[in-house]
Amino acid sequence: VTRSDLEISTSVSGKIKAIKEVSLSFPISGKLTQVATEGAQIAEGDVVAMVDTFDLYSAYQSSLASLNKARSAYSNAVEAKAELDATYAGREGDNIVKAKLAIGKTNVEMFAAAQDSAKFSSDQALAYLTKAIIRAPFSGSVVKVGFKVGEVAPATAEVLRVADLSSFYFEAKADEVD
């Protein structure tokens, strides 16, 4: 009997995968106006895909105009209330004066609410506009493109896949016995 090494080997097949890989999609649907090409080298923050923003930008501009009108109306109501307060100072006991002051206060509150609503609409329109752009979450390569420019990309559908090809791992399934 002699002492020697015992070697048992098994063969498995699998896939080599990038350690850092991500699927990118839009939270909204739209017609693609820009998409990176497969194999393109990208840096973190680069725009890799964009849907048509014309309608979204128009809605945002319209909401900004509404916000500016609401701010102006609120400012005018505050000035009118200040004038009422100055005009009727010391005469708050008179019922007619009370009614005029109450109307002035109600107008200020109403226009403040309208301003808040317009601000919310403007913020929402801006949020939708930013959802029309996909930026690279890290530097790497575009390894898969699911749609071409001009096609409509449905919401949440994979538009492209980005991977950092500087480090990999091997993934395989092996039988428990092996």
C-alpha cells in the first residue's frame, strides 16, 4: 500500500455573470427618442434612454404658469386684507366691518389653498418629466437593449441592461453528491 493523492472531479456548466448588473426601465410608457447602443461604454449619471418629453414638458410649463397666477392672486389677496385691516382698524365691533374683514381673511385662505394646489401640480408634473429619462446608475457597458428609437416602451418593461464588466463570477448548478 502506498500513500498518494486522491482526486475526484466533476464537470458542470453554467454562466459567467458580472457582479454588478442591473435592468433599467421607465416607470411610465412612451415613445423612445434616445437609447444607448449595445456595447456602449457609459459613465455613472449618463443619459442612457429617454422617452418623448414634449407632452410632459408642455404640462410642466402649463403648471408653472398656473403656479405663477396662483402666487400673484395670493399676493393680491394678502395686500387687500392688509388694506382692509388698516382701513377698519378700531372698528371691528361693527357687523359690516366684521363681515368685510371675514371676507378678506377667507380670500387669503382660499388663495393660499389654490397656491398650494398649484405647487403640488407643478411638483407632480416635474416628477413625471424626470421619469422620462433613465440615467446610468454606475459606470459600465450596455449589455442588452430591448427597444429601438421610435418604439413605444411600456412602463416597467426592460429597456436596457447595464453591467460593470470589470469583475465577474461563475454561476453553476452542481448535484449535491458532487
